[in-house]
Amino acid sequence: MAPSTPVIPAGRLAANRQPRLTVDELILRPWRTGDSPRLVEAYRDETIRRWHGRSMSEAGAAAWIAERSRRWTTETGADWAVVRDDDVPIGRIALHRLELARGTGKAAAWVVPEARGGRIAPRALDAITRWFFTEIGLHRIELTHSTANTPPCQVAARAGYAYEGTKRREALHADGWHDMHLHARLDDD
Ligand SMILES: CC(C)(COP(=O)(O)OP(=O)(O)OC[C@H]1O[C@@H](n2cnc3c(N)ncnc32)[C@H](O)[C@@H]1OP(=O)(O)O)[C@@H](O)C(=O)NCCC(=O)NCCS
């Protein structure tokens, strides 16, 4: 149940233009219509399809990108493309299930196969986490992942998200129920 007085007043996110954030050589920027082909290519990766629970057609990519800016304006989520100098997306970092009234959100990420292992997801996650804590006032962000998918555990640890427990049979995938690790970072961690 949301508190009767919202932790963060409605409008605080949407009052801002979605910022460009930088960390080392990485640039986090809003998704653009022109990213559709790259998005389709990213979702050709079986691992991304599996853990993000969907495939991506050309039409689906255009709708997905439109939905990103809708989420920002409705303050229900925030999603950045992670690029380098060449402006080609190599990853995605996002908060979904954003609830300003509670001051909480949930992180999501993927990195294209050829860029994995470069600490892209943990650095991008740390950058958006700091931004949400300092600029918007969230107090808790969670990251959950299937116990059958171990790389996000390293991402969580590197981005300062403490392990809080295992939620048994929390998520239903095509191959059945998965236990989920719960990690979270607080604004004063
Ligand atoms: C999880 C994911 C976002 C990590 O991004 P990343 O930028 O590669 O993160 P890191 O560099 O910190 O690597 C994390 C772990 O990934 C694994 N990894 C490293 N290189 C890898 C590669 N080339 N291919 C697959 N996994 C690799 C390692 O276990 C690594 O931890 P380690 O260095 O301690 O061994 C990325 O693997 C991915 O997109 N996976 C598919 C989608 C997904 O699972 N998303 C998370 C859903 S909650």
C-alpha cells in the first residue's frame, strides 16, 4: 500500500528532461526512433530474449521505444541506451516499476554479447542509481534475477546492491517457476 503522503510528489520526474549521464567512456542517453534496428539485433541474442521474456520485431522495436518516453512522462519508468562515442547502443539500463509515492524502483539491464564482461551494466547501474537517489529522492532500488542467471549477481555486487534473500518460485518463465535473488541498494548505503 502506498503511504497517504507520497514520499516523492508526483511530477518530480516528469518535470525534468531525461538527462544524459556519463560514466568513464559510457554515455547513457534516451532511446531514439533510429535505435530500432540495433534493438532488433540485440534481441537476436537468446540470453537477452530469455531473461527479458520477449522477442523484438521491427514494429515491436518502434513501439518499445515509444513506450520508453511514455513511461518517463507518466513517471512509471526510465530507460537509457548505453552508448560509446559512436552512439551505437551496446546496452540498456532502466528502472521499471518506478513508484514515486513509495520512493522505490526496480532495475533492469542488458548488454549486447560482444560487450559483456566490460563492467558496462554495473557502471551504468551505479550511475542511474546515484541520479535517482540525489536528483529524484528515491530511497530504495531493487534488482531481482533468476537464480539460474548468475551474471546479474556480479552486477548487483559491483553496483553496491546488497543481497537480501531468495524469493522462492517468484517468476514464471517458459520453462517453469524460477527462484529469484533479491538485491537492493538504499540511498544511504
Ligand atoms: C547481466 C549482464 C547485464 C551483465 O553485464 P556486463 O556489463 O557484462 O557485467 P560485468 O562485466 O560486470 O560481468 C558480470 C558477469 O557476467 C559474466 N560474463 C563476463 N563476460 C561474459 C561474456 N562475454 N558473456 C557472458 N557472460 C559474461 C561473468 O560472470 C561476469 O562476472 P565476473 O567478471 O565476476 O566473472 C549481461 O551479461 C547480460 O546482458 N545478460 C543477459 C540479460 C540479463 O541477464 N539481464 C539481467 C536480467 S536481471
